[in-house]
Amino acid sequence: MNNSIIDQIFRTGVVLLFIILAISCEKVKNLNNDYTGQVDTISDIEGNTYKTIGIGSQIWMAENLRVTRLNDGTIIPEEINDSIWVKLISPAVCWYYNDSISYQQIYGPLYNFYVVNTGLLCPIGWHVPARSEWETLANFVGGEKIAGGKLKQSDGSHWNEPNPCYLNNYQFMALPAGCRRQYDGEFRDIGDIGYWWTSTPDDYFTAECQAMLHDDTSLSRSIVNKKVGFSIRCIKD
């Protein structure tokens, strides 16, 4: 085989590799079964059913929590008024744009940290993961710089473009449910960012969260005001 043919094959291979690497995760349809553990379902106190997935030594919900009661039956107050939301220092829940019909099944509600702090939000036998448990997840899938790209929902129906990421092998199905801000009560970032509370407080006013951005592959940690409304993923005890 002469050198010109070899060079042509090499250049073609490089171009194909670049195209493959450039494909966003939402374009990937054929997912590998790299679950590393069980695939099952659980239900909460209201009868909502969730897929669960084993990743390494952990078992996670593969969907955002949708419950509006604590696991002892206590109703979590729903707050639709912006001016009241920003003053709360007690448990509260809301739906994006205060629209449960449109957002309940896909994204679940947004909770302030005071709900998390009750220790009763997840189904019995499950809990809101601490920062260290998110770190364990990130490390298992390759580190914080690529964990967001490994864990995002992958069919392209929810994350906005651009969405650079990696083949979604783990079926964690992270969604960009946005947030409700603590200083004006506005709903922001749906389609662009997914935020999840950890159970790890920082001080009297703040606690830690995890986030994934539509235009990045990382799983990032932030310290934010406890009044913010974020999504919840639960992990098995």
C-alpha cells in the first residue's frame, strides 16, 4: 500500500474520530449496559414510583424526587408567592412556574434546604446524599470534570444546546430542572442547569449543592443560600 493511500486513510480516521467525539450525549441512542448493579423501582409515601440504578457501590434514584409529603406523612407547605418564598426559614416546596401539571412528572418539585434538613424527605431506607456521596459517584464515572457528561439524560428532549458530554452508560438521567432563587423568588435556568441539594450544610445560612450545565461536562459543587429551591435525588441507605 503506498504512502498516499495510508495518509488518506489516516486523515479519514481522524475526521471520523473528531465527529464521534463532537456528538452530544443527547444524540446517542444506543446505550451500553454499564450499570454495575441492580435496576429496580421504589415508591414514596404518595405512591410515586421511581426507577433506581446501581452505580458502583451505590444505588441511586434515576429520577428526581416528586413527593410533597415527608415520609412520616407531614405535608410540605407549597409556596407560590415570591415575596413569602424569599423570607422562609422553614420547609417549603414549589413547582417551576407554580405549574405542577406541566412539571411534576418530568422534573419534580423544587425544595428549599429546610425540607432536606428534616431528614424525612426521601422514602424510608433512602436519604438525601451528602457531598461525599456525590463525590463517590463522580469518581466512579471518571471524575468531576466529566461526571456531568456521563450522567445527563441523553435523548435530547430536555437539555438545551450546546450539550457536550459523553456516552451515557449509567442511566442516571440527570435533568435540567432549574431553580427558584432566594432573593426574588424567580424561576430560572430550566433546560440549562440541573441543581440538586446535598444534605451537607455549610453554616447557618448556606448549604452545599451539585450542578450540571448544558454546555459543560463537569459536575460542580457550590455553596448557596438555604432558601433556594432545588431538585432532589435520593440514595439508598
